[in-house]
Amino acid sequence: MTNNISFKSRIVFTTPDKFAEIFNSRINKSNFVGEPWNLSSIRSKSNYLGTSSINNCTGFSLNSDEPLLGHLMTSAENFSNLDKIKSYIENYIQNHKIKSALIIGSKSPNTLIADFTHLKGIVPDEYINNKVYDKNSFMLFQFIENIIKTLEPTIFKGHKYSNSNSSCVYDSKNDTMYICTYLDTFKNIFVKNKEDLKKAFDEIRLSSKDSLEFLV
């Protein structure tokens, strides 16, 4: 008799406190995907990779024994370098055995990047009155999705709320992506279960290569 065992990559949504423990014990300057969130920010070939504050940006991971993690903002620089970004990702896929992939982030053109109205009297009025939307956010997300769609990535697209964002740590030793997603950063409301997850994103597609868990 043959036992068919399926090994899936784990996606684990966790609390801010637990995520901070994971992040602080595994991520440093060399394996952190930080600003300016462009092609040069992409990190790879480390047991652990992490990034934070994915808002209207697009975050993506190519999960393998030598993983890659990117975090791209909708800047003029990135849009002028789309061909270079595409070539970089395609070459990485060609030269590595990718187990699974994930894309997370972006915001609808109708969702504020940030809403500071509840901080009136605390922050300058220019922040309160400055209503900023990003018409290019979904465009960048779709660009990355088109490059890696053959990998059947898991998709978490479109933070639904103005003060939503996500942070990620990938652990290649355990093939696990830890994610902390806030529905509202200022009110400390975050994803704890499937119901919260449905509220957090416009579109969710879980790949057959991945499993979904919640660590609270």
C-alpha cells in the first residue's frame, strides 16, 4: 500500500507580539527588505528574509531553499525599471527550484493610503487634509502576478482599509511564511482568523501548494 503524503508551504498569520518575536530573532540588516523598496532592496539566499509595512506597495516571495523576498513601492523609479525587475525575477525562477510563491499588498484606487482624521489635534492639519490615493497600486501588483503566475502563487490583494498594512518573515528551514496584517494599525486591530482575513483584503487566492494557519 502506498501513502500519498503532500507537503505544503505554511502561511501563518500571527499577532503583532508574536510576529515581533519572530522578526527580532531572525531579521537583521543583511536579510531585511527595506527602503527604498526597489530592485536593489530585494533580498535572497538567506535562511530568513523579512519586510515590514507593506501598504499600497507590493510584496512577493519565491520560496525555496534559497528564497527571494521583494517589496516594491509604486515609485516612478520602479515603473521606469519594469523590464529590469521582470528579468531579475524570471532569471531567479529559472535558476532555482521554487516550492511556492506569494504576493501580498496593494490598495484599491478608491482606498486612502492612510487616514489620520482620528488624530486631529495631535498631528499637523496638513496630514489630516491630505487625502492620497494610489491609482498605480493594483497595476504594480498585477505586473508581479503576471511574471510569476506559472508558479500558482497565493494572492492577498488589496488592503481594504486606509490604515491597513502587512509585514512578513519567511523561514526557509521550516518553509513557513509568517504574516502580520493590520486592519487598522492605530486601533491595533489585526488578522486573527479566517473571518478577519476576509475583511482585510479585496481578493484572496490560496494556492494548492500552501496551507493556511493562524497563530494567536
